[in-house]
Amino acid sequence: MIRQENVTNRDLDLLCVALDHALKPEEKVEFDRRLTESPHLADLYRTQRHLKTAMGQIPHRKVPHNFTLTRAEARKAKRGNILQPIFGWASAVSALLVAVIFGSQLFFNNLAFAPAPAAESPMVMMEEHSALDETASIGIMAAKPVYLLNWNYGAMGMGGMDAIGGKGGAGFDGSGGVSINIYVDPDVVYGADLMLESDEILEEMPMEDYQLEMLPEEPIEDTSVDQWSLDFEETPVGEGEAPPTKQLQREAPKIYGIDPDKVGTIVRMTPNLSLEQPEEATEEQAQVVEESSDKQPVPTEVSIALLSAALIFGLVWYYLKYRR
Amino acid sequence: MITMEESILIEKAADGDLDAFNQLVMIYQELAFNLAFRIMSDEASAADATQDAVISMYRKLDTYRGGSFKAWFLRIVTNACYDELRKQKRRPTIPLEPETDDGDLLESPEWIADQAPDMEESIMNAQLEKAIQNCLDKLNEKHRAVMVMIDISGEDYETVAEIIQSPVGTVKSRLSRARLKMQECLQNAGELLPDQFRLKSEEDDD
């Protein structure tokens, strides 16, 4: 290498300027001092002077021909000059429109999804359907207590003690009677013709964990219900003692009959209402998704056309500017 | 500095006067062509680049906003050379002239046809020019352009800074590096140089 350790960058800068005779007075003093201090710098200065002299003596080439323009060439040059900025602007405007369209779609999609974060897509909602059912069921049960009425009959009229604790137990008691569990909605007003006798109510508890329902195979006429007399006692949730018996003048609960063969059989573990509300909710969410996807301000075809135009115009502009 | 005559020509050319424009071209075409030739290292390519620069200047004349017209035109020429070099890199060409294995021309028809009175001096100049051009070709484009404009064309730092649109400090640093590389290159190819142009360090070594 030409450069050595005792030659600094500052020396090289001064050397370069000195070769062109452009040193300021103070720089000239500094450079002369460095020349005396560094023999290598002095040698470098001599060789560089020879080089500059040699390069300055390179003869100039004569032009092979005049580079003046004819009228036709001038017209052609001007025509290209008009087209190039047109294509350049067209490309820029197309690209800008595409960017605005995609940006606005992205923005409005985000806005549409913000209030309904669960409504991601129908496929996702389908996958989450079972989870929604469970949560909805629990939510409904928690919000609306369903009371379980144990009702029994038997030879001695004292059966049904085994269905305790709201666990939906049902079956024959020790005296050979049959106990059944009936859902009683506390919000429903039952008929006034029912006179409940406290002796016949054995247990009534809120449904929390399991629910037992016995559904009849063949409904029987409502008139049969009128013949029955039920004692009804409503016990609030969490209370150990039964409140005083009250006579309800309400509509009679509909009992469609008892299938003796299925006594003690768990027919359904969840209330019927559990599926309705989540399904409605998911349908609404799916509609929101479909509407948001259908309500695109600019069709996709237009976006693609603009993008293609931007690319084509840009290529033409590039050709006119650099390739011609 | 722009002379009065030049200023009038520029104004007329900007108004669409083709004759005025061609007069401007005649003033600067030799300078432009030599700059292009030293950057391109090929006469045909230099001519193409110069012609492109002239056409480009004609198109852009209405964008000229004063200042050194020479620097403005040489900037267009330099950019045209860079574009031409990029084209050549994309589409490398094979010269028709016979070459040695090292890529050097076996003989130059121009030198043979040269009618210089002193044949020996002409040959020495040709050898010097060839050695310098070979070393120039080994520099990168930016260093080469700065060195050609200052050491061969004789432009000053300010003009070159205006041409390459960079600060004067950048011009100086590029020139310094270019000169060091040139010196190193020429020392490696010292035997090609005529004696009177050999570098001092080589003479000392001898």
C-alpha cells in the first residue's frame, strides 16, 4: 500500500488540495511543516504531482460528429418529453388510489369488528359453537333460577324422599311409591284452581348442577291435571329453612303424563332454552360479518384494475425515462 | 460564470429556438464528449451518452434555473454515462477489435492512421493515455468522474461539486482516494508508461 502509518487523513486532504494549488495560507504552512516531518508524505506529493501532470497532458479527443439536433429529432424529443410525465403522474395517481382504497378498507374493517369482536368469521363461530352453548347455558341458569319440584305418589303417599338435593333423583321409594321431578318456573303464574297441600311437597330446590326431566311419550289431556292436587312450597336459593307455605292461585303446570317404564331415567341434562339464545346470537354475528364484507366501498375488481394500471403506467414511464 | 452571449442563447433555446440550442451544443460538445469518453472508456458509448445527454438537455431546458450552465450540462452528461454503464452491465458486449488474452487491443487503427509529425511522441502519448485509461477504468464510477473532471478536464472543486450535486468536501475526499488508487495502479503497470511520465518513486527505485 502507498499509504503508511505516518501519513494521516489530514495529510492526504492537504496533499490533494496542494496538488490543485488551492491551499489557504495557514494550510500551506501546515502542509510544508508536514512535508519536512514526513519523508513518505514528501515522496507521495512528488509522485502525485507527476500523476496530475501526466493526466493533464492527455490529449482531448475530437468529437466523432456534431451532436446538434435536427428539427425531426427535436420534435421527437419533445413528444417523448410530454408522454413521460403523463405516464409518471398516471402511475403515481393510480398507486395512490390503490393505497387509499386498501387503507380505507382496512380502517373500516377494523371499525366494523371493534364492537363485535366475537364475530370473526362464520367458520370460527362454528368451531366455537359448543363452547358458546355451554357458557350460554350456564349464564341462563345463573340468571334465571329454575326450581325443581319433587312430586311423588305411591301406595302410602309418602314416597319420593330419595330425590333430595336437586340432583334430579327419581325413583321408587321405600314404600313402593314413585317420585318425579318437575321443572317449575318461578316466573310463571299458575292457575288459581290449584290448591297446594304442604304435606305432599317433599323437596323443592334450585337447579344448579343437574336437572332431571321426565318427558311423556304421549301427552295426556289437561283435564287430568285438574284432578290432581299439589302442595307447593317455594324455597329460595341458599335458605336452609323452608318458608311458610303460600297458596298460589296460578296456572297449573303442564304435566304430560308419567311413563312408569322410564321412571328414574334421566331424559335430558340441560334445559331446552339453553340453545336458543346462543344460536340467535351467532346468527346475528354471522350477519354482521357478511354485511361488513358485502359493504366494501370499492369493488375488488376496481382495486385490481387500478393496481394493474399503476404497474403498467410505471413501466411505460420507466421505459420512456431510462430506456429510450 | 455565464457570458452574456451564453445567457441569450439559453433564453432563446428555452423559448424553442433550435438554432440557439444547437449553438450551445457546439460550445460544450467537445467537453461533454471527452468527459463521457473518459468515464465510458469507449468512443462509441461515449458518443451515445453524449447524444442522449444533448436530447435530455433539450427536454429539460425549461427546468434550468440559472447557475453554471456548463455544470448543469455536464451533470446531465455524467448521469447519461452512468445510465449507459448500467445498460452495458446488463447487456455486456463483445468488441469487434482483436484483443490479446489480457483484453488489450492488438493494434489500434487510429494510431496507425494518426498523421502526427513525431511518431515516437505520438506512440508515447498513446501508451500514456492507454495506461491512464486502464487505471481509470478500475476506479468506481464516482471516483472516476471526479478525477476526470478535475485532473483531465481541469474543472475546479466548486464546479465539480455542482455537477455531482455534492459538497466540496465530498469532491476532495473522492479525488484524494481516486488519486491514491491511480498512483498505485500506475506503479503496478509502470513498464507501460513512457520514461518521462514515470512516477518519481519508480525512478528512485531504479
